[in-house]
Amino acid sequence: MTLAKSIVLATAVTLSPAVFAGGTHGHGHGSPIGEPGVASEASRTITVELYDNYYEPEQIEVSAGETVRFVLENKGNLVHEFNIGTPSMHEAHQEEMMMMVEHGVIQGGKLNHHMMEMDMGNGHSMKHDDPNSVLIEPGKSGEIVWTFSNESNIEFACNVPGHYQAGMYGDVTFK
């Protein structure tokens, strides 16, 4: 192996954990959508009800820098997701969600929790444990605490296959 290849390999091995730890949903520092917040710093709590296939409310207004605690209640008959992201982030995430359906992790109104540990390769699993997203079974609830650091094109959406396309998304607007 040449010295140049050795340096490239060493650099790749050194950077890989940091790169992969950032996840694929863009929720790190400097992200256009913000970052995970601390519940004790939330300025308010917003309850969002998830139905088949819409949210109530369908629009949320926030201020740049505001930390919001979202309480999410699935009132529908299907598994739903609440995911904070840009439209392009949702589009990319829908491919991952399709894999969860294809592998039997999501089955209509049920999550197969034991299958969420399945190795998808390249250090990825089907855990769905990113801080900007939660999957919720019918009759259950979840929570996300989020700090909206910048004004940008943000929406909340359900990326379970077909749900976004059926209209299950809402806008985050800035005051």
C-alpha cells in the first residue's frame, strides 16, 4: 500500500464514527431544522394528534431559538410517525421507512419492536431512534423536545409509505 493510500485509509477510519454518528436526518448542530432540546427549557408544550392520515393541528408556529415540547398522541388505527425535517429530508427518509415495511418492522397498526434491532448494513439498524422523529402505534403517545434554531423551510410529516403522499404533513412557520 502506498503512503497516500495509507493516509486516506487512516483518515477515513478516524472520521467514520463522527460521520456516522451524525445520522441521516440532519439533526446535528448547525442543522437547518434545529437540534434536540431540553424539556426543562421548553417555552411551551404543543399536543399533536395523529389521525389516519392527518395531524391536528396541521400547522405549528414557532420562533427562531424557541424550544418546544411536543406531546404526540396516535388517535388513528395505523402506525404513524412525527418527524421534523425539510421536504428533502422527508423524501430521503421515506426510502428508509419503506425498508421498515418491507422487512416487517411496520405492519399496519403494529410495530415489531424486536425487529427494529435488525442490521441493515453499513452500521444502520431499523431502531428509528433519531431525536427529531418518533414512531407511534395506535392508542399510544410519544414526545419530542426540539429547539428551532433558524428560520427555514421545515415541516413535520409521517413518512410511513403512502402517508405523506396522502397529505400527512404540516408546516412549521416562524413568527
